[in-house]
Amino acid sequence: MPPLSLDPQFADVFTSTQSMLQIYQPLLGQDKRGQLIPYHATSWRSIDELTWEVKLPRA
């Protein structure tokens, strides 16, 4: 079955999610204990309850 969409906000079907993982790189992931770990982000912090600051590596 082909992906239904490559738009991340509509990724609720397994084939769409797996296809997007080949295209997009997530900022953060989770380890086995559920703790956030870096993928593409080098650091992150909560500024307030609605805002996060994420630092990315320089190209």
C-alpha cells in the first residue's frame, strides 16, 4: 500500500510514517525509558508552556 500523504501533520498511517522517516529527520527521539534524546537537535529548552527553543547544528 502506498503512503497516503507525505505531509507530517497527516502521518497517521504506517506506510506514510515509514516513508516520511526516509525523507524527514526528527529533531528528538525517546530512549527505552521515555527520556528525550537528540536526533537532529543539538539542544532544546522550554521557554514557557507553549514555546520551545531548539538548537540545530550548523550546515
